[in-house]
Amino acid sequence: GGMSDEDEEAAVDAALPVSLAQMREWLRLGGDTEDAVLLRLIGSAQDVCEAFTGQYVMVREARWRGHVNGGRTVTLPVRPVVTVDSVTVRRGQDAPVVLGPSQYHVRIEADGRARVRLDVLFGPIEAEIVYRAGLAALPAAVPEGLRHGMIRMVQHLYESRDVPTLSPHPPASVAALWKPWRRVTLGGVG
């Protein structure tokens, strides 16, 4: 047997900062009208929130790939970093090597930014760092100001969904709610 509609909604909601039920209630929509639309809008609102704050809302995997010299430090672009799962390096055409925990050093700053220092392989190497970042592991842990801002952002997107060129910037009322979490680094260089 497959999942019931309620189980399916619970599974979907577990990954969302705002539940479908919360959005239906806020927008005063009946039943399961336009769930696909709401899911897309909640995703869009989360994207706008993350772009505005410079932080992932829900904890999930992120990857950094680039060239670096051994002994150098990489500042991971997404915040707040929860954990670094793996560091893989490759020199030229050599096979990729997964570094052991003693071969790199992770420092997570108070603002959630993480710096990873590679303690091996001097000279230019290609590196991939897999890590997890986000403010909340569970929807209930999403800070209320962020959640309420996302609810209002969904409403804004919902009400203007027929407007072809909607700016991806949050309205002032939403920006005000999100401002305390803003950690944007200009140009992505920390």
C-alpha cells in the first residue's frame, strides 16, 4: 500500500519551513486546492528568504568546489554551517582522494560561517567540500520571524502570480521581518 494523503502531506511538510495547512489557513483556501501551486510558492519564498538573508533556512547538504592551494583556507559560502561531511581533493589527472579528519581543520564562526583549512598537498589542487548548513533541522525550529516572513512572501507571490515580471525582492514588510537574520556577504567573498 502507498502512503495515505495525510502521510504524504506530513512527509512533504517535514521538509518545508511553512506547512501546506498553515498556508491554506493564511490564504483562506479550502481543502487541497492548488497544493502544487502552494508547494512551488513556498519553495520560491524560501529561495527569496535565503537569497535575502544569505543563510539556508532548513538544514540540507551544500557543496563547495574550486581550486585551492594546500595549506590555504576555504570560506564556505552557505551559512550557518552545521557540519562538514567530507573533503575530497584531486591534483591534476590523479584520482580523487578523500582526506581524513586530521588532514583538514574546520572552524565554525559565531555567525555560522565556516572556514576549512587544508593541511596537505601544497600546490594547486581541485577540492570538493560536502557540508550541511541551515538554521533549523525541523520546521518547528524555524525562527518565527523568518516563518512569518515566508508566509507573507507566499501570499505576495500568490496574489501576484499572474504578474509576469515579479521582482524576486521581498516587499518591505517581509524584509523587515527577515532583516535580523541577514548575513549577506557582497560578491560572495567572505
